Amino acid sequence: MLNKNIYLILIISLVFAISFWIGFNVNLLPAEASINAPIYDELFKILFIIGLIIFIGMTIAVIYSLFKFRKRNDQIGDGIALEGNLSLEIVWTIIPSIIVLLIGLYSYNIYDRMGGMRELNHNHEMMSSNSEKIWAGISQTSDNQVSNNLSIEVSAMQFAFLFNYPKGNFISGELHVPVDQKVSMKMESKDVIHAFWVPEFRIKQDIIPGQPTVLNFTPTKVGKYPIICAELCGPYHGGMRASIIVEEESDYNDWFNKNKKTEVNL
């Protein structure tokens, strides 16, 4: 006859095995379409597994308690109260603290690998002056690489996104970019706080009035993806959407050449 400790070890092992299997085999996220997506998905997978362990473990504990500690027919009152269990209090304080600390350190590493900790006050190609303060953003490139990126200026307003292509001197309501090329965007709001979110790219950046932000990314899959404002910005916030169209370089060049303005010599 197995004792209680062996049963407990088997149950915990089963919970971990099920959680890891689901975590590595069930994908709840949309398709990966940027170089940031696999990096972000690493963190999501770890958080998903931890959440499954807690959910399944607590569900088993609750079901067990319903049968083990249910009121008996001959029982009068609520039973003996449990209090002052110092060992239990230490365990349920230390274990969550360690988990939260490790998640925080790992999250910092993921954010750094995505470019969130890079210096943002570089000579961005689209800045009006070299001294302009960039407040926040994700940059995948160093200072000497920015000039090689496709530069786009993003204006957010209630309730639309507008995309300015400085090299072509035109504005578009759709964001067109070539696949596998680094894109560098400087974003400004005309009124309230907005957010630029592309779920398939795993990127999201607030757009703050009076405080320019940057967002650099590299798309990896051709297709049309939604751009969603993820910051409550007014009564029509839910309808503030646009599209990002990732194209082969030849198709992007055709679109760009059709829309760019040519200078007329007088």
C-alpha cells in the first residue's frame, strides 16, 4: 500500500507532466510574422505552463477538499479551526516570491532581446533635430544601422492611423512594408494616448501626445495583418484599426513607386 507522500509525489508529477505537454503542444497565439514573435512566445509559453500548473493543482486540491473535509452526517459545528501553521505560511510565501522573481528576471531578458533596453536617443533619420527626446520604444538596431532601415512616420488621432513615407513624400492609410527588411517608425499622437499593436508581430507601443516614441520591427511573413489601438482613446476606440501589408520587395517597390510624389522642374 502506497503511503500518502508517494501519492502526493505522483499527483504533483502528473500535474507538471500535463501542464508541460499542453504548454508545448497547444498554441493559443496567432501566426508568427516578425522576428520578435518567437522571442515573445518563449515568455508566453513559460507563463502559460506556470498558469496551468497552478490551475490544475488548485482544481485537484479543491475537489479533494470537497470530499475529504465535507460535513459528516453526525458532525455538529464547523470542526476545529486551523491556525498558526508557520511552516505552511513560510512555504506559500517563499515559493510564489521565487516564481515572481524568476519571471521578472526572465521578462527583463526577453524585453532586452526584443530591443526594449537599447538606447533610443540616437540620430534617427526621421527626427527634426538630433537633440529630440525619444521617450520610449523598441529598437532592434544600433545607431549606425538606423539609416539602413525603412523609415516611416506614424500619426495617431481619434480615430485613425496615418503613415507618412518621407522618402516618397506621401501619406497612406495603410502601412506597406517589404518582408525581411527592418522598419523604423517614429510615432506621435495628435490628441490623446493611443497604442500601436500588431498581434501577429507581438509588438505593442504606446503613442503619447508630445512625447515621440519609436518602434522598430522586421516582418518575416507576407500577408495582411490588423493594426489595433490597444489604449482606450475615446468612444470609437474599438473602431480605430488599420492594416499592415507585408509584401515581397518587388511588390512593395511597385506600390511605393505608384504612390510617391515626383518633383517637377519648372
